[in-house]
Amino acid sequence: MTQDVSDRSGLRVLPGGSGGVAVPDRAALHAAFTATSRATQRTPLLESESLAREIGAARVFVKPESLQWAGSFKIRGAYWRLMQLTAAERSRGVVAYSSGNFAQGLAAAGRAQGVPVTIVMPVDAPVTKRQATEGFGARVVASDHGARPREEAASALAQALARDEGLVLLHPFDDPDIVAGQAGAGLEALEQLDRAGAHADLAICPVGGGGLLGGVSLAFHYDSPGTRVLAVEPEGYDAMGASLADGEIQRVASGLPTICDALQATQPGAAPFAAARAAGVEGVTVSDDAVRAAMRFAFERLKLVLEPSGAVALAAAMDQAVPTGGRTVLIYATGGNVGVEDFARFLGLSGAL
């Protein structure tokens, strides 16, 4: 068994395969949850008998982080990360890159804490996400990626702005404090499951860069070690799954089109990967068609509007990509930032508008 080495920061360092990357300990997760709970919504935990019948599970619970402030779980990690800034850093302001959900979460957290926020957003990011980010008071700078992976182009521009304007550069997912903040979605669900008299055999979580997965997997690792956590990615963007299977961070560069615009990271962050690996997470992939079916089911049966990236965990359960039979299953529905035209287009309903 690997021995953990703790320091005063509430992080522990896992030697060996994780490359000495800091992983938040249990106390750090609970400290972040206590602080961020004062500024975030307590999203419901929905039990669905119809979904349980659909996938052959004993019980199914859906955690709709799509109902969180700014439409996704991202404000949890963003708020906690901003709380770690010094007074001088807060006055200078921060810059980060994001295709939309972290942008909105950080912008909302910045407005709540009085921290100026600049967001670098790919030029082809959904217009609704850009407008919502600006609505929270952030400055949005578009990045044109051309043939490059859009994450890389946006990251380079964010670094340039940080250097030229003296802004504090934040990473949307590769940061132990982001991981600790996002863990609130796991700790909150655990409290709700306990009140429902349930224990999750399986927790299914979407993953792009891995901030939410890292935090959720650690929450279950520490407080519900019997729960198996699965990470779900779109086909062609299974960087986290490939990295976990290999034991080292892997990069993917398939360039395949996907409707899951927020899950196109070409490799996982080192901090989320270390957390997920420590928690024994496994990866699976889903197709765009499975995601569309999940979006429709969520809308018609769960009464939830989900963007494609927020529906991949539900898609994995419904597409039998994960072993749900006879189990108690927790599914994370992570984002609902999608315009009505795009939502209709994804479901083939454009002609009805």
C-alpha cells in the first residue's frame, strides 16, 4: 500500500506513478465544501424509478448539477479557488480559458467575491455560453485555434494575457484547489444518499479535463470506499480513460467531431489524474447518438434540460456501457447550458421551431 505524505496545506503527496502531484486529503475536501456551500445551490438528488427500470438497476439517483448557479458544477471549484487568492492577487484579477461552463462558474464566483475575471473562449464556443459569461460581468476574449486543438490555442492566449496584463492565471481543472472545490458535488450527494437510506454501488461521472471527476472520486474514496466510480468521455476523447488504464497521462488527438463541446480535452490534468488514479477510477466512452438519446430521456422523463456534455453519464448508463444491473446507481448530470435552437438541433427537432 502506498504511504501518504501530508503537509500543512491539506494536501497529500502520492509518490510513484502519480509523479508526486498533490492530492487533496479528506479534511481539505470537507473544508472546501463547508466554505462553498454558503455560496452554491444545494442541487437535488432525484430518484427515478423509470430510469431504474430502463437500465435494470435496483435504484437510480440523478444529481442534476445542471441546476447549479451558472448552469453547472463549475462554480464549486471556481469559488474555492478564488478564496485562496491573496489580497494583491484579488485586486489584479484572474484569467482562465474555457469553452463555457468554467467560464460561467468563474465569472459568477468572481462577481460574488469582487474579483475581476477575464475569460479566453474559443471563437466557436456556443454563443449562449459567451453571452452568459459576459452577463456575470466577465470580460471575454475570443481565441481562433485554426487547425490546433482549441484548448491549446485558448491556453496560450490566456498565458499571454496573464503575462502582459499582470493577471493571475487559473487553470480550469488542473489545480488541486479546483479538485477540492468540485468534490462538494460528491460530498453533497453522499449526504443526500444517506438521508434516502441508500448506498451507491456505482457513481457515473462525466470527464473532460477531470476536475469534477477528481473531486467526486476522492469524496467517494474517503467517505464511501465501496462505491465504484466510472469516468465517461465522448468517443475519440478518452484521454482520462486511456491514462487510467496505462497508469500514466496519455494524450489523444483524434480530431473526431463531437457534440460534447465541453469534453474535448486532449489530455487530463495532472491533479485530477492523480486524484482519479488514487481513487481507482475506470473509464468508458459513449457515442454522440447515445448522448442524444440521453438528452431526450432527461427532457421527457426526468424533466431536465441537459447540454450534450452534461448528459454523457446518463448516456453511459442507458447505452449499457456500464454494469448497472441490480445495483444502486448515482448519475451526475453536470450541465444545462444549451440554447433552445441547439437543443432542438441535437435532437433533430430543428424543423419544429
